[in-house]
Amino acid sequence: MAATIRITLKRSTIGRPPNQRATVRSLGLRRINHTVEQQDTPAVRGMVRTVQHLIDVEEMQASE
């Protein structure tokens, strides 16, 4: 099974550039303290890097 990461929105997107708002939405985050689990892929890692100042990322253990 592929590794996953848990992403939590910790800061608001109000006043942020449109590309950062769109990135947060594309990660599946809707409101502050909302948490989603995403597959750990290079595309998701790139999105995380774009908005790293707004989110918290937690590595999940790969279950077998």
C-alpha cells in the first residue's frame, strides 16, 4: 500500500494569492483545522510545498 500524509489547514486563505487558495482547495481542505489524508506522491508534495506556511503535514505509517 502506498504511503499517505495527513494534511491540516492551520491558517486562513483570506488575503492569499489565488494560486495558493486554489492549491488549498485542490488538496481537499475547506476550513481551518480541516484534515485530509492524501497519497504521498510528487504532485501532492509540490502542492504541500506551495502552501507549507498555511498547513501542518504529518507522515502516516504505511500499514501492510
